[in-house]
Amino acid sequence: TDDWPGVGLYRSEVFFIRHPEDHSFRKNEPSFWELVDHYSRLIRASQGKPLTIRTFDFSGSKYPAYFARDKIIEATNPAIGPEMYLLANADEQGQATDENSLHFKGFNYLFRKQLRAIYFAAGLVALEPTEKKELVTDPGKRPINILFPMISSSAKFSLACQIAREELAKLKTDWLKQGDPYDEEITLSTMIETMSAVNEANQLAEQASSFGLGTNDLKKALMPQTSIRDASEITADETEGTPPKLLSLIHLTAQAAAKFGKPACLCGVLASDPRYVTLLIGAGVTSLSVSKSQLPIIDYLIRNITYNDAQALYQQAMGLGTAEQVDLMLDREYSRLLFGENALWSALKVLSGLMTNRSAAQIIKIGQDFLKRQTTAT
């Protein structure tokens, strides 16, 4: 259908880990031409609408078999720096420049190949006739955006952009035949998912085309016992809830983006949780990368709140002390929006379109709890 706004975040590492045909684990990295074919299909499927491709983001629980897990863990150690794909940056002659570069050169090689494939695929699709190109109506937003994960500073973001420019230059000059396609209109953006990136949010907002807020990793960064970024070492219970401190980081980052007129898109699991929609808008988030199954209910909620109400809810949350208190407040607000006096019949219309996914059960339970409280009160 044409009633979807675009792809808010495409997690590219999955293609590096598994074969798309049978989902089996890869034993070898995909070739350049495999990547070009894959990204060409992705760009065509986006129908000319905004598409954000995050470059690969491996961790100790999410990595390809052709890289050793120990090396992944070592590369994501904050003492070295979380941007594993930048650790092995080479000089102009392609030679590794230090011990880390020699040890981690495979990541940088893969990163460069991925960037080159995206540029080539975008140029290839741009030459194809299509009836969908006119769907991109926002002149301030390019159709394709590359998002760099785990950036820790403005200097590291500048380095990532430099590498992207180098790979684009290779397409223009000696790597491909004269006349081969490439797309130099792709924008470059950064994830904000480390504390150091939050601290340099203003500098990053000045350079980047947009922000992608990664609340999953930011939440882990707030845990003092977390020294290595490895999701397999942290249980789900430890990351549940949204502490006010995390909300303040989201607000601080969104403010920096707004100062330079840049979008701030929230990409973590919170973006697809309907309870948090009002709160995130109040914190300054300008867009949400939402799972397809949650689009109807989140669309309904956004249409039934005001920005002033969202800001008030954010201020109320910032006055609370714990994640549990924030969640209780959000449950009450969510119930009011869905099952309040003026919202009930509209909410039931939304529910009719959600009966095939787990959101329906969640919403029904909240509605039942709300009705029980109403009955008890009367």
C-alpha cells in the first residue's frame, strides 16, 4: 500500500549475518555485488519514500560467523571505542596505521564495501523509470539516509563521513567503469546511543543531517555495571522501564537537533510502545521508527493529543523518581486516551484492525483494568 511514510530504520547487519533465502548463517561475508543487489531491492521497495539504512551494528550477541565473538567483544570495549568499523581506518595508501588498525581491519574493509554498495545501488535505481519518485515531497529530506551507529564523538562522526566520501570518490574515478551509476545525494546521519555522543549533541547536530536516538543502548549506558556493550550480558528485567534520567537525555538530544533544524527520530523499542508516544513527543522527538503492526494505534494516539499536553506529561514524568513510577503514570494516561469518555468508540475501531497481533491483547488488558478501576470508584 502507499499509506506508509517510509522506512525509519533498516538494520543492515542482518544481511551480513544470515542468508535472506533460508535464514541460515553465513560462513563468508557477502560480496559487493550481493550487497548491490540487496540494496537495490530495498530501495525499489521503499517506493521513493524516505529510507534510512543503518550501517552494520554488531555486538557479542549479534555478529556474523566469519568474525570471532571475542574480537567483536574486544572491538566494542568502551576503552577502545565503540565504533568498530572505524578502528581499522587506513591511510591513503590503504595501509593500517596502528596496532588496532591491523587487528580490526576486517571491520573497516566491510564498512567501506557496504558504503560503496549503497551509493552504487542508489545510483542504479535512480536510473530506472518509476512512477513513485514524486511521492517524496519534502525538499528538506533526501530519500536515502545512511545512519552510523555507536558514534561516540563529533570527531568520529567526521571520520565516518570522510570514509563515505572516499568510497564515493572511488565510484567516481578508478573503481568502476566510466559512466557507472552512483548517488552522491545520500545524507549522512548519526545514532545517539552513547553518553559521550549526548555530551557532544550540539557539535553532532551541526554536522549530521539528522539524529537517530537509540534508547536501548542509552539505557544500558546508564547502568554503572555495564562496561562492555554486549546485550547478551544484560537481562530483559534489567532494561525494563524508562527512568527519568533517560528521558532527560532524550530531551537534551532533541533540543540540540532542534537548535540546528535537524530531525530527531527515536529508533529504540520505546518508539513502538504506544504508551510512550505522548511522552516522547513531549520530550522533543520529531519522528518515531515504528514496527508495522503498531502503526494504526500509534497513528490514532498522535491524532488525539496536543503538543501542550505532551509537554505537560513530560514535565510530570521528570518530577518522578523511578522508572516504575513513570510506567504507572503512562499506563493511566494510555487508558484515558484509549478508553476515556470521548475516545472509546474510536479506540474500538483501532482495535478491530489489531486483533491479529499482540498489541490487541495488551490494549484489551489495559482497557479491562481501567474499567475495573472505574467500577470500583463508583
